[in-house]
Amino acid sequence: MRADECFEKRLLRRVKPDPLKVMKALEMAEVKKERALELIESNFFEESIVASYTCMFQAGRALLFHDGVIEKSHACVVAYLRENHSSELGQDKIHWFDTYRLERHESFYGLERSNIDEGEARDAIEKSEKFLETVSRLLKSKETKTKGTL
């Protein structure tokens, strides 16, 4: 699905940019990153991947809140980032985000037992950390530019 379709279906909506929600989403991303680490240490690999994805999701939401967009669809967050922030985030990070979105979906709704191992879970944590670092750096850069123009 494309972002314009998401807006038409009201799965994405324009609102006033919300710095408080940006901050809270980034805080939640950090919490989920820590949770992913705790889960992997307890051998909950599938759950660790879900927490890693949630870290990415909250970081992505922070960008949407900054842009004045709210979501009602995980897939639409990916579509929006792909169309509006791919040059800043990089296609690789958006691909990771989308891949783990699908893994989360399968974990929640699938009927097959997962075969996720520790290496896959550690890879997800590493990628979620890089995604969060990139989003945080991007938002800090946007904040600095905004303050510089006032």
C-alpha cells in the first residue's frame, strides 16, 4: 500500500506536529530495546524479535509525530517512511523495519511454531538499535535546523 492510499483510508491522518509524543515514542523505543535484550537473555528469541520490532515501530512513530501524522496501521507507517524518509533513513533500515513487521504479524497471528534462534534474535536487536540511533540522530538534526531558523 502507498502512503496516499493510507491517507485516503484514514489509516494515516494529518495532525499538528507533537514534540511531546515524539519524545514519548523515543522513550518507549528505548524501553522496548531494553526489553528485547532481557528476553534474549531468558531464551525468548521470538519475543525478543517482537520487542525489537516494537522498538523500530515506536521510533518510526516518533518521525510521524514530528511530521504531524498519526497512524492506525503498521504497514502504513512503513509506507510513509519509505515515501518520506528513505533518503534519510536508508532503504536498508526501512526494509529491516518491514521484515520485522511481517515477523511480528506471523508471531501474533500465525499458526506455525517459530524456529527463531538466538542469532536471528541478536541480529534483530542490532538492527533495531541502528534504526533507533538513525531516527534519533535525524530528529535531533531536524530540531537543530528548526531552532536555527527561529
